[in-house]
Amino acid sequence: MNISPEMKLVSEIAALYKDILHDNLVGVYVHGSIAFGCFHWKRSDIDLIVVTESEPSLEQKKALVQVLLDLTPAAPPKGFEMSVVLAQDCRQFHYPVPFVLHFSNAHLARCQNNLTEYCLTMHGTDPDLAAHFTVLHAVGFPACGPAIPTIFAPVPAAAYWDSLWYDTQEAAESILQDPVYVILNLCRVLAYVKEGLILSKEQGSQWGLTYLPSGHAELVQHALHVYTKDENVCFPAERTIPFAHDLLKEIRELHACHFEEQASFSPNIH
């Protein structure tokens, strides 16, 4: 049986984390594009949630991050995104979700410069984890550890929505810097608030091709082509900014119609 390069890395990380954490490790869980079955080496990162019974020691945290630093040369260009969360915060859902360690390629320089300082300060809460936990329930799987429903409590719809909005509300400003991500991400958020679908960026864009008017659908097609084929396409501001404004407007309106009555808190909508 052929194992993909990204899954070989996942298996290696899980084995090394077992050696570092021993009985404190509950499990290593895969979400993101690997779980959705649409991983692209040049465009995707490897997304992991690591669950422990108690907070790892400083030396263990450093070792966990060092594993990812050591594997970075063999990893996809976007690298890894990994969060360590406590089992108690998975079994009893809190929002925003607490974490005791996080790593992504955005923090490579800090880790390489002073790993001790990084591990001492990288903890807190993260709204994105509500979305990650939701994806785990929908399509995720353990690289090691018990089944997901036995570890992760269901995520309330209001928390998932707020997590999506946290990642989306500045789309009109950020679409010029990262048009492919923003275009595809807006499509999957709209698919959720319109039809309750939990999709990857690629799946969301395919949904958008059938739902959006032709002018916007053409832009989505270009973004999907870049995402899947890694080819360059121009994304002019006169098309991307109206796209972002139109989808954000519809997302707000749909949320107001269908989700506000479910919310136990008020999303930060302006």
C-alpha cells in the first residue's frame, strides 16, 4: 500500500510525539486539507491537533517544536500547523479554545532564534480551534489515539460561526495580499451559512462555481486553477474587492436570518 509523503510525515510526527510525551499523550489528530482529501503539496500545510492530559513541561514543548523544525526541510512549503490542547478542554468545550502550545511556519524565525522563549510565551486561546474541532468531527481522523467523538465534545454552531467570521471579516482588506486564499475561503464560509456545509477551501470553491453569478464564478474558477495547478493568474483589484464586499454582505445577511437565534454570544460583526 502506497503512503503519501504527507502521511509519512504525520506518522513520523505521531511516533516521535509518543516518545516525547509518553503516557501524557492522548492522541494526535489530523484535520485540514489532508482530512478533506484535497491536499496539494505546494499549497497545503499539514494540520495537527495534539491532545495531552496535562500541560507538557517546557523541555517537552521544546522537543515537540524541534521535531517540526527538524522535519521542515522534508515538509511541504507551507509546513506544519500544530496546536497542543488539554483533554479537559476538548471534552468540555470552551470558546475561544485554550491551547498550551502552537506552531506554524509563521513562527519559524522566532523558534529558531530563541526556542525557550517561544515555548514559554506561546499559549492562550485561539478562535480558529473551534473551526479545527468542527472539521475534526466532520472529516478528521487520529494519527494515534482514541476516536474523535470520545475525546472532542461537539462544537456549538455559534462558536463555529464566530470562528469563521474571525477568519473572514477583514477579507475586503486582505484579498489583495492573498487573493487565492480569501476567494476560496469566502466561498466555503458562504456555503456554511447558506446550506450548513462544512467544506475545504477547494470544495467551497467548487460549491461557489454553481452558486455564484457568472462574473464572480469566473474569479473563483481562476483562484481554484491557481490553487490546484500552482499557476499564476492576475487578480485585479477592480474584480477582487467587489467580490469580497458582495460575499461578506451576503454572509452577514444570511447569518442574521438563520443563525443569530442559536448564538450564545454575539459575533464581532461590524
